[in-house]
Amino acid sequence: MIIVIDGPAGSGKSSTAKAVARKMNIEYLDSGALYRAITWLYLEVDQDIDTLFDLLSRVSISFSYTDDVFRVYVNERDVTSKLRTKKVADQVSAIASLPRVRSFVNELMREKVKQGTYIAEGRDLGTAVFTDADLKFFMSANVEERARRRFKELEASGADITFHEVRKNIQDRDRKDTAREADPLKKAPDAIELDTTGMRFDEQVQQICSIIDEQTDLTFK
């Protein structure tokens, strides 16, 4: 079974999906972390796109969710701590918009969910990757709220960044994600939309868990 949550940057997809995974006792899949891993590789090869594409044909990328942490491994090396830097954030939308990159990541995810029950979050899961998902959600919130959430998260991790920079990054990500030619960000027609502006975190988690409980065979703690 696969349940997906799509939405723009900073809408709360990751934290919500993780909390739902815990409550529903299912696996969590972070598609954004996989695109960040490819972006990290792009930076490692000095932003040479041809070298990146050549590398994708022979690189091994795997991932797991243990102890509430989604870990990504490149050739068995844990690169999780390198994926949330500003350099990666500045480039990830451009790299994620490339059809060859999207195809690579989509295949990784589709192969992984052939067994087990997962909740995955991203930007085009319900419209392009898992069009036959058992349940689809689309989370949204206004730009100010999303920037505030992301800034708080980055500040807690010790990142040297201002609120203005975070807000601009989110606005830029929105423009790129909705305008990209390959699988642009949009709500799937059969997705349940949830605007979390002004909602407490526990409220949005509870709402999604209740819907899953009502519409699937899963039950939450």
C-alpha cells in the first residue's frame, strides 16, 4: 500500500508524514531527500551535468527509515547530513526538474514500495509517480507560514540563514516547481486538500490519520 502527500516547499509534508508513519506503524519515504542526494552529487562533480548523468548510470543509491530518520546512502556512504545545506537547497529545484533525474528517482521509489506499506511525500507523487496510490493528500499553507516553519527548522539545526533568505528560497522553489516542464507541482484531481495555515501540528496529523483510518484498513495508535 502507498499513501502520498504532495505540496509545496515548507507546507509541512515531511514532519506530518513522519508523524503519520509513527502513528499508523508504516514506513516513511522522503522523495525530496532523494532529489537532494542527486543534487549533492551534482555539486560533488563541480556542477557538470554530463558527468552527473554518466554517474547516475553506475551509482548505487539506497535509503532507509530508522529511529525517525530517513537516511540516504550513495555507494553505501551515509550522506544524510549533507542534504540540508543551503548549497543543496539553492540547486535542488533545477536538478529535480530534469526529466532524466526524475525518471531515476521515480524508479527508485517505485521499486522500493513493491513490498510493505508506505507513506511518501513530495511534489508530484500523486500526479506522476504513484498515480494509482491508495490515498492522496495535497498539503498547502501560505508563503509566510511556510517560510516561518522552514526558518525555525533551519535555525534549530544551526544553519546561518535569515528569514528573508528562507522566504525567497521558498518563493523561488514555488515558481520553479509549478513551471517546470517535467511533472510540475499541482494537486491530483483525486487528492484530498489540506490547508494547514494556522493549524497546530497535532491537528493536521490527527486529521490525516483519521482520514486514513476511515478510508483504508489501517488503524492508528
